[in-house]
Amino acid sequence: MITLEPVAAPDAPLARRNPVAKLAAALVFSFIMIATLDPVAPAIAVAAELAVLPLFGVRFRVLARRAWPLLLGAVGILVTLVLFAAERSGRVLVEAGPAVVTSGVLLTALGLVLRMFAVALPGVIVFATTDPTDLADALIQNAKAPARFAIGALAAFRLVPLLGQEWQMISLARRARGVDAGRNPLARLRLFVSTAFALLVGAIRRGTRLAVAMDARGFDADTPRTVARRQRFGAADVLLIAGAAAVAGAALTVSVLLGTFRPLIG
Amino acid sequence: MRGFGWRHAGRRAWAVRGVDLRVESGERVLLLGPSGAGKSTLLAALAGLLPEDSGEQEGTVEIDGLDPRKGRERVGIVFQDPESQLVMARSGDDVAFGLENRGVPAGEIWPRVDEALRRVGFPYHRDRPTAALSGGEQQRLALAGVLALRPGLLLLDEPTANLDPAGAALVRDAVAGAVDADTTLILVEHRVADALPLVDRVVVLEPGGGVRADGTPEAVFGAHGDALAAEGVWVPGRPVPPRRATAPAGDPLLAADRLGLPPRLAPTDLAVRAGEALAVLGPNGAGKSTLALLLGGLLRPGAGTVAASPALAGPDARTPPHRWRAPALARRIGSVFQDPEHQFVTGTVFDELALGPRRTGSPEPAVRATVDALLARLRLERLAGANPYTLSGGEARRLSVATALATAPRLLICDEPTFGQDRRTWLELVDLFAELREAGHGVVTVTHDPEFVAALADRTLTVSRP
């Protein structure tokens, strides 16, 4: 089940910050973290991310549930690299038949996993603590995004949970019509494609009706829009972005000082 | 409106043509006409929602002397489907959406939102998530979103067609309470008896073009009542004849024992026999649709059992229906879903009807005979080559019932088959179900429609909320 609702306590000090500021902070942080290939800087970054989590009002257990695809990815990276990496430097730790696990391989894999978390977690945290309506409002008011895009995306977003129910109904309706795939993988694929097509047709029709209803309420008018919910962008929001850049920068500096820094380019 | 006509781009026929109509400020008009007479197109034109490049126009439409495309802020429109006209996640934000678009100063927005919510009798705080509202409440909210803009002309395009009777009553009360003396109202609605308290004038469109009748409800229904009823309008004061079973029910077909699916359906016992029409009633949220899916062998029971009799399933009666392969299921139990479009699989009406028999292994000549018979029986011959997604509501409903019958199942399970149907399709469905019962089929219908139950059902089962 896809949930789009924020999971954080809404009055936590950092969760309350302007959504655009949170998004900018996450982007700045992630971009700086992409710059290095070593395991030290991401390790510091992940530690910092987990340390600020309480300030966002997110509990660790909730985050783990949100981020389970990441955990799955981490396990995948570890297994793949440990078994199939071409470069097998360092001390041999385990030798089981064809699988040879060396310290070099393990270090590379760990570095990759840490980087993935360091880059992805800020985004997960931002979306876990931000109401989509607030984000659209802030994008329009503080980032000067076009309302047609931001509100349109928001309205479309609201229809996403309906797609899950639609998928189930279409699948059941097909079974009722005598259509099933049994164990034949090709028939399964065909059924999947045709169900997806029916879902798409339904989604487009609903989207069109929604667009007409929005235009009927003046969404396409030339009148300049006013805003019912004001989003403020204050000094604290600037500080949040600066703080994110500073922490990421500090993590890189430590890595350079320790001599472990390996730039992505060069 | 003088000599107005509109043809959608790429269509040969005019959606509406030759309409001369003058509506004074403050009038409340019920717009009637058989399916396909162009009522919705007319409303869209009045709402300024037909862009000039999307079709061809004849004659003129003016609102207070202005092209409706330019005078859009004078007109508000509420559509049929609540799901696809709410924009925001919170109720108050949704009402504010139109005000923001029209550039209403921020300080005035929230007082006007609260006023509009009060006028429609919205029972919750404005932070209430729109997803947590019932269909009737969502339509009330949509009405509030339109009223907040203070339109001089309010257009309602079958606002209660997708709602159960309780939800429809909510919306009608809201309209009656919210429309003031200087709001002009134009309403499209099949269920005339429900609409009459809201209107003082009735206009009937002629499918070929023009206006057939125009006047007070008494005058219009006095002169044209019979013709309108025959064309499918629910003219008040014309009761439908009941169709009673002529023979006692036969062998049991399907039995449910403590059947449930927490948290959607509480444990339920029921038995369906051949030659019997059973109606399943109950409030919204009682799990009636879930029960239909369970009986149809489409969902695995969470508790209790569904057992088919040997009369229905032969040797397969030992396994529960949800374990049967789909072709075997379709030969024994036919399911008709609430939304016909969920069931369409192919690109033409003919293929749609042929799909079931082909999947269950009928030879091609037999398939052709079955399809032709069903096309004729359900007045769909003219549409054999049409795409199922382009059918009108009544046609789509008839097709979805026909597809379930194509594999000749002994048991038919329908979820709200008469929902939003015009009188003609409604009578045809009752006749068809009565015929099936006569021929020894079992018919189970989940329904909110008291007239349908009175006309057809031999027995009723009421489920309550779990």
C-alpha cells in the first residue's frame, strides 16, 4: 500500500520548516555526498542524518518502514559485490567454494551501501515530514513554480491511491470474464499488459474529467491567483539549508584530512 | 440561446442542434431529454467549457449578453462523479481553490469558505480529509466549492446519479437550502420526482434537434408524460409493474456459511436457489460489494465458506469457487460489476460478447449465434462495431450484463445493476432478470434501489456494518 501522508509529528522544530527549504537542504546535502567515493564521508553523513531525525519528529521504526526499499537495495549490493566483484584485493576473509570474500571487496561494498543511504535518506526524511499540499503551496509561493504545474501535480497525486483499488477491481473483473493466465508466463505478461492498459485508459478519462472540473472553477483563467495558505520562508529556513551544506562539507573535510577522500570525477 | 448547435470535432452527428431557449434570472429549470439528446453538451456550452477549437458551433449562446467563455465567473457547474471534481486533500482547501483562481483577496477567502460550507450543511471542520467523505458528502463539498464563487447561474449535471438514495437526499437538501432567490438554476436529472421540488420550469430537448416542450412541470408532463416515460425519463406517477416468480425456487446453487472478510464484511449466512431472485440490502460500508465478490468466486473468504452445489458445479463442487480456473468460473457464476468499464477487455462490442464463449471453448458458429442473440436481446445490434468505452451509461450497463450472460452461467451476481439508469434500461433489466429466473437461473443483486427490490426480488437479505 502506497501512503503519501506525512508520518512525522508536525510540530517538530525541523519538520515545521518551509517545505521548499527542506527540499533544498536535502538536495544540497545529497549533491555534496555524491561527490565522493570513499566510505568515511558517507558514514559521517548517515550518522548526522540519524542524529537530526528526532528534530524532524520521525521515529527510527517509522523511518525503517518507509525506507525498506533502500534496505533491500543495500542487501542486494552487498551480495552482488561480495560474490561477483572482479577486483579481489586485500586479505581473504572467507573462502567457500567459488566465493572468495576479501577485505577490499567488503570495504567497497560497504562504501557503496553507505553512499546510497547518505544520498537517499535526506529525500526520504523530507517527504516523510512534508504535507503534499504544503509542498505545492511553497513551490508556488517561495520557488515561483507555475501554479498550473504544482497544483495540477497535486491534484493528480491525490488520485494515486485510487489506482491501487482500480487495479484490484480490473483484475477481479477479468477473472469474472473467464480471463486468467494460469501458469503460462507469456499469458501472465499479456494479462498484466492488458490490465495496465485498462488502468491507464481509466486514469486518463478520470484525469480529463478532473481537468475540466478544475477549469470550470477558473483554474485556467488569466486572473492572477491569490493564496489562501501563506507559506513563510524565514531566517530559520535559510539556516536549515546552510546547516545541511555545512554538515555535508564537514563530512567531506574529515574524509580529506584522513586521506580517504576519493573524488567521483578525476 | 438562439439556434444553438454544437458538433464535437471528428464526429458526424451534431451533439445538440437548433436550440432556442431563454432563461430569465432566478428561474429554476429542469432539463430533460432521452439519452443522447445533448443535455450535457448544452450545460458544457453554458459553462464555457467548449473551447472554440474543439468543435463546430451554430447559432449563439449568451449569458447576460456575454460569450460564456468570457463570462465564466458568472457560472458554476457540478458534475456527476464526486471522485473527479475534488482537487485538494482537505475539504476547506478544496472550497478555497476556486476563490484562489479567481484572485479573491486572501483575507476574504476563509470567511467565504466557511459561509459556503455552512450553506450546504457540511457537517465537519474544514480540515476534514476529502478522501474520508462519503459520496454524498463529497458532492456537497463540490457544491460548496461552486457556491463560494457566488455564480449567478448554477448548472447541475446529474449530481446524484452516482450516489445511493441517502447520499442523493443529502445533495438535494443541500441544493434546496443553498440556492437563493437570485441564483438561476439549470438541472439535468433522470429522476424527475426527486428534482421537481427544486424547479419551476421543465424544458425537454428533442434528440434530433430543437426543443420539444417547455413550460411548467404540470403542463409538460400532462402533454408529453407518456412519450417521455417510453423514452426512459422517470416521469412521476407512473408505477412500474412487478414481475413475480411464477414457479417455486428449485435446487440450491450456492451456500455461504458464516462467510466474512474482516474488516469489510461481518459473518453472513445465505443460500441461493435456482429460479430465485435474491436482493442483498444494507447501508454503505456494510460490505455488500465484498459479499458479491466473495459469492462470485473472485475473493478468498477471510472467514467461513462458500460452497457450490453439484447442480451448479458438478464434480468441482468439492472445491470452493475462488479456487476454480477463470473459464470454469465464468461458465457457472456470472458477475456484473458496479462500474461496467472495469469489465471491458476488448476493442469492440462484438468481441466483448464473444470473449467469454471463446475462452470457455465454444466453437465459432456457436459463439456467433450467442453474440447475435444477445445483441438483439439487449438492443445493441447497431453498436456491434463500437468501442465499449464510447458507450453511454445505459448501453455500457446493458453490455456488461450481456457479457456475463454470454457464457450462460446458472448463477448471476450483480452489484447495483440499476444505478443511475434511465427508466427504459431499468425496465429492460427487470424483464431480463425475470426471464432468467423463469429459465431456472439464480439471480443475486446487491442494490440500494427500493423499486427494483419491489419489482423483482423474491427474498431480501440485509447485511449490517461489521
